[in-house]
Amino acid sequence: MSNTSARPQPDPDTLIAFEGVGKWFDQFQALKDINLSVKQGARVVVCGPSGSGKSTMIRCVNQLENHQQGTIHVCGREVYGNMKQLEQVRREVGMVFQSFNLFPHMSILQNVTLGPIRNSNLSRSEADDIALHYLERVQIADQADKFPSQLSGGQQQRVAIARALAMKPRVMLFDEPTSALDPEMINEVLDVMTELADDGMTMMVVTHEMGFAREVADRVVFMDEGRIEENCGKTEFFAGGRGERAQAFLSKILQH
Amino acid sequence: MNGPPLQTRRKLTSVDYICFGLVGAIIAYAVYRVSDVLVYNWNWSRVFNFVIYYDEEKARYVPNLLLKGIATTLRLAFWATIFAATIGLVMGYMRTSKNLAMRMISRCYVELVRNIPPVVFIFIFYFFLSGQLMPLVGLDDFDKNGAFVSSGVFYMLFGDPRLFSNFVAGALCLALFEGAYITEIVRAGIQSIPKGQWEAARAVGLSPFDVLRDIIFPQAVRKILPPLAGQFITLIKDSAIVSLISIQELTFLATEVASTTTKVFETWIIVGAMYFILCYSFAALFGHLEKRALRARR
Ligand SMILES: Nc1ncnc2c1ncn2[C@@H]1O[C@H](COP(=O)(O)OP(=O)(O)OP(=O)(O)O)[C@@H](O)[C@H]1O
Ligand SMILES: [Mg+2]
């Protein structure tokens, strides 16, 4: 299984396109010749062993990490250098982190309104309406006046999702959104993500939750040592159309 | 396995009394040496008159040189803190910047101040400031009879108008000096903000300026307020060195009082007490505010 079939076409439906992307941390090469395209409405799950470059790849999309080789297009714009263009791209891309990263000095509502207020010149009340709408959607509107430290992990992560959605992004990135959560809170977050997928949101999700992948993904990308080793349809992936390493990895994480 | 934290005792034990006794004995011996061996003629009221004295004509108490000196010290500390905080904020941010030139400039500034004795630093900057900069911006020849200048507000903020450019030079020198320490405090504050906060702020598309204004500075400021308050108190004490460039603050005037009265011990003990009261009051005030802020945050 090779990844040559993933070469992006110049297609308005392609929201994310990696072409021959390489990324180094000093001497260490974390990404090697990454080619990947994510179409409008696609739900891509990225998995692979620890240190294989999953986070690095997903963080290159909104340039929290810069790549040094190849090109990345997001919503038709190349992401590189230029700060103004980068800000534009980042507003089209919502991101949810493993450790939530809510702003601790702001209330839940302020966390969610900050983006809309700063980026689209909305008045406070307009922004509040948008924020409450998305907080409603992740079922946490009743906590709007609290501060992040007063919420459970699962609640904080749902707020983080609402914060990303309030920018009305075209793509959502998730980097292990449930792996910092206690087991009993994982589902409340996965449920929200599943709903989001059902609404047609384009998503790129790094996760080890294979149940979620089975249910929600339409494509699975398997990474190892900085390369994309597998990039195939969900049914193909779970039906056994995968290479040795993916097989080994999968059997390891399915054991527990 | 951590045990419960050790309780700090509140009751005095015999050990404490022995400690007190020892300290008391040392003080008593020092007093004995001074009064008996030194044969010194104490005269407290003579010096105390320079703090505050009774004016027969006006029939009320009037502040004298030393009280005026401490007012100047406070004014100096106030303005120097404002300048130093501004310098510290900018330089502290530059210390953490991605841009190498910016980092080098701020690093040079900090190292320069930290590795030159304060007195030498103050001399260099004072002669540069008063010799070059002040005439350049025309601070020496502003209208000393203008309405604002002759008003009480001006006096309260800057002291005697005739000494204005001298005062500004002194405040700037102090600020440049203390700014280096505030720079390091600000840098530590900025660096204490977890990387995830920067990333989350960038990920919602905030501009670099908004990231600082909305996310980084508000959180950093909360963390650095206690060390900044401490630095303010240090600044009050450090302000004594500008007496060397003839800024008429407490230490400068104390030198004059000591030499005119020849009562050296009394003068410096009283001046020491004045500094102590000033600094300790601020320390107590800041401590109180900090406790209240902690309680307010649940
Ligand atoms: N800031 C950095 N500096 C240096 N090396 C880094 C940095 N970030 C990541 N790396 C290295 O790059 C490689 C890929 O890291 P990455 O975080 O992308 O892995 P991952 O697949 O997300 O792993 P995990 O499942 O543990 O999150 C790792 O070997 C890591 O040590
Ligand atoms: Mg990771």
C-alpha cells in the first residue's frame, strides 16, 4: 500500500493538500514526503505509534509548526510565512488540543467570543449570541459564566470545541482530543464529535479511539516514523487491507 | 510519602527567650560602647528639627528638609517605576522574541546594567542625559512661570520647578537601571505562560498583537505583580544612589543635615528609620493586597 494515490488535484473541493512535505526538528526529520489531500466533508482519522509525527503533521495545517519542504494548501491558499495570509487560513481551520488549552483568565463565554470579536468585528452581543449557540450545541451553555478551572475535563474539551466552531471554520483539526480525559468523560466528547461529523463538517482527527474511527471516519491514515504508511478507506482498513506495521499497531491498541 | 507540613509554632519557648536575651545583650553592649567609650554627645532634637519643626511665626508644625527629602524620594520612585515598567515591558517582550536582533538588543541592555556597578552606571547616564539629551529636548529652558508649572499639582508630581530637569534626569537614570531587573521579571512572566496558550490563541486566528494583549500579558501580569511590588520597594532603597548626582532626595539632604549639625549618628539613624517605615509600609500594603487578591480568586 503506497501513498502515491493521494496526490492532490487542483480541486476547489480539496480543503487540505499536502504535497511532498518534509519537516525537521534540528537534525531530526519528523515528517518525510507527506502527500495527503482532504476533501470537503471528508472525515480522516490519523493513527500510528507515539512519535510517528501525527501531531506534527496536523499542526502543519495551521502552521503551529512550519514545514521546510513541499507545499501545503488549505482552502486553496498556500500556507507559508506571510502572517496576514496565515491568520486568514487559521480562521478557516478550527483546532482542538489534547490539553484543551482554554484561556484560564477568561470566562467560558469570553473564551468562545474572543475569536469572533477580534476577527470579524462583531459587537459583543452578536458574538455572545454566536457563542451561546455553539455552547448550546456542545450542551454546556448553562456554564457560560464559569471559569475553565471550575469545569471537568470533558466539559472543558467541549468548550474548546465550541471555541473552535465559533470561528465558523471549514475544517476541524483534533489532536488526541480524548486522551487527557478520564474514561467516563471520553464519550461525551466523542458524541459531540460524531454529531459534528453527521452535520457534514470536514474533520482531521488524530486518535487512538478505534471505535470512533470505525463509526465516523471515511478514511484512515496510518503513520510510522514520519511517513504515511497507509491511506485507505475505512472499510478497507478495518477489513484487513493494511500492511504489517499497521496490523501490529492495531492489534496492540485493540488489546486494551 | 509526604507527612503533614510542619506547623510553624506561635508560642514562645525557652529557646526563644534565650535568643531574645542574646540579641538584647549584644544591643546593650553596643549602646554601652557608644555612650561610655565613645563619649558621644547625643542630641536628637537638633536633628529631629530637620524632619519637622515648630514655626513660631506661622504657629504650626512645618515639614523640614528630611521630610521634603522623603517626598522627593517618593516622587522619584513613582516616576522611575512608571518609566522602568514601560522599559521592562518592551525589553522583556523583546527578550522572548523570535527575532535575533531584538533578543540581542535587550540582552545587551540587561547585561550592561547587571555588570556595571550602579554608581558608575548612574554617573555615565547622568552626564549623558544632562549634558546631551536634556538640552536637546529643551527641558532646561521651559517656562517656569506657566500656569500649570506654578500650580500645586505640578509641585506634588515633580517637586520644585527649578530642579525639574535635574529631577527628570534622576528619575530616568533610576528607571534605566531598574528597568533591567523588571525586564527579567517580565521575561520570566511571559515564559511562564504555557506553550499551549500561545498555540490556542494563534489557532483561533488572533494577530500577534492580539495574542499578547488578550492572552499572554493578562496572564503574565498576574504572575509578576508580587515580584514587581518587591522591585518597587527595592527601587525606593536604590534611589539613594541618585544623591550622588545631586538629586535632592532623602539621602542627599541627610548628608547636608549631617554635615551642618555634625550629628552624624542621629541623622543617619533617623533617616534609616524613615526609609524603614516607608518600605515596610509598602511591603505590608502589598502583602495585604496579595492576600486579598488570592482570596478573591476563590
Ligand atoms: N518541538 C519539538 N522539538 C524537537 N522534536 C520534536 C518536537 N516536537 C516533536 N518532536 C519529535 O518529532 C517526532 C514526532 O512527534 P509528534 O508529536 O508529531 O508525534 P505523535 O505521533 O504526535 O506522537 P504522540 O502519539 O506521542 O503524540 C517525535 O520523535 C518527537 O520527539
Ligand atoms: Mg501527538
